Amino acid sequence: MLILVWFVVCIIFYFVQLLLGNSGHALEVFAVLSALAIFLISRIKYKIK
């Protein structure tokens, strides 16, 4: 499960850096998208059980 979260966070980081580059808001967008992705992964994990 941790590897899945790590891959998702890396992919999100790549796309945020690709789209926003060195913008001042890149870190905030990355944090929000990562939190949302981790939340959705945890919801799916507990729904499957």
C-alpha cells in the first residue's frame, strides 16, 4: 500500500512541476493534490475490505 501511495505522490509531483514549474503556488497545489489522493486511496482501501 505504501508503494502505491509513493507512486501516486511522485506522479502528482511530476505533473505539478511540469504544469507550474517554479511558480510560487506549485507547492500548495502539490500538497492539496497529494492529500486528496491519499484520502481517496484510503477510502478505496477501506471500502474493499
